[in-house]
Amino acid sequence: MSWSGILDRVAAASALAFALTACANVLDYGDVQFDDLSEDTDQDADTSSVSDDAGIDATPSEDGALEGSTEAADETQDPCSLIDCGANGACVVQGINTLCECETGYHAEGLSCVEDAPPDPCDGVSCGANATCQDGVCWCDDGFEGNPDTGCDEPNPLEDQVRAELVEIAMGELGYCEGADDKPYMQSQPGYWCYDFVAWVYAQSSYPLPSPLSLPTYETGSLPAGWRPEPGDLIKFNIQHYGMVAEVSPDGSVITTVEGNVNSCVMQRSTTDASVEYYGSLDLVF
């Protein structure tokens, strides 16, 4: 390197040294104020806290809950306020659950009270052989007859024949009046020829029958469920009067009779259980 180059570099270095000294004199670092980083950090933390609480009204309400907070709303709202159990129940709270408490005769299905199904009237009813319970009452099955509580049997052709014969004999006497015709009715109980008439009809049968008063009786206040009298059976009315069954209505409610000594004559009438004390049944004769 030439001497001139060396001299140029020395001159440049001297100028730089002078400039640095001048800068040090101008920038007095003791007078410079720096921000306190720890205070900035605290301010940021406070700002963050305010930001997190934004939107919450921290003013306590009358019951002490913080108004506007979701938690407070859940705690104070009645869980049953949106549940309608209808007119037959009411909403109740059990623990964390809501349910409908229903009145007697209703049960809960979900959040509704539904009417209970009616009880089966045949529950606990025991019928005899060849009999079935209907609406709480035992009835003989189709093609069977007898007492449904103890058991029903197939019809006895002889029984049907004898019963039909008794009705035919009794109907043949309709219109006879005491003192006008000569009929030998009064054989058993003079003065009660209503009963003597039935006894006379039995005596005319081609099948030997016992006296009507010896038949098994069924009192109307305690008739076997589903049992109804049949043609040829004896009837004892609530008064001192007797007759014989001629026909029974399909529903069993009306009994057509043939009776002696009705206005001193043999007549056909209709009656119901309400006028009858008991029936004398031919069931056990055959």
C-alpha cells in the first residue's frame, strides 16, 4: 500500500473516534426514562381481567343472585314452568328430574297424565266347565246349559222334550175359569189352586216328575251368575202365588208364565225377577 493510502485510513479513523465521543456527550443515559416492564405486565393482567368479565352485571339482585349470569338464571327458574301435565296431574320435582304426579285413575306417560285402562271385570272370576266369564258374569258356552258357576252340560234331548211337553199342557188350559169348567186342579192344597195347577201339569207329563215344591230352589236375591229359569220351572212370587215358566226372553230379563187362579182363571202373563221370590228348577231331574 502506498503512503498516501495509509494516511487516508488514519484520517478516517480519527474522524470516527471524534464522532463517537460527540454522541456520548449528547446522549446522557442517566437522564433517559425507561418504562417499568413489571408495571406494564400488571396493567395487561388487569386489562385481561376486565375483558373476561365483560357483559356481566355484578350487581346483586334482591335474592342475592348475580343478575344476567346464566348460572343464576338456571338456579332461580322453576323447572316445572314449561311443563303442563293437564287437568289430571301436577308437575313435581324429584332431585334433578321433573315428572307428572297424576290423580287416582290416571298414570304418567312421559310428561302427560293418561287415564288408566278400566279393570277387567272377569279378573278373579272362576267359572264352571263349559262356561265363560263375560262382563264379570259366568255364562254357559253356546250349546251348553245348566249352572255356569258349577258347570254346564250339553242339552239332554229328553229334558228338552219334557219341558216342551209341560208348556204345551199348560198352554192348553188357558182360559179355564174356576166355577165355569170342571177341571181337577185342586188336589194338593185346596185354596191354593195356583200351585195345584202347576202340580197337575207335572202329573200329566209322560215323564215321571217330582212335585213342584220338592225341586231345588234358586232365590232371586242370590241366583247363580248367568243362571236363568227354563220352560217348565216353578215360580214362587213375592206373594202367596205360584206359576210355571213358559218362555224366557233371549236376554233373560222377561219371563212368560202360565198361572192358575189369576182372577179365578188360567192365564198367561209376563214378569221379571223383581216380582219373584224363588224358582224351582228341573235341572237336576234329568
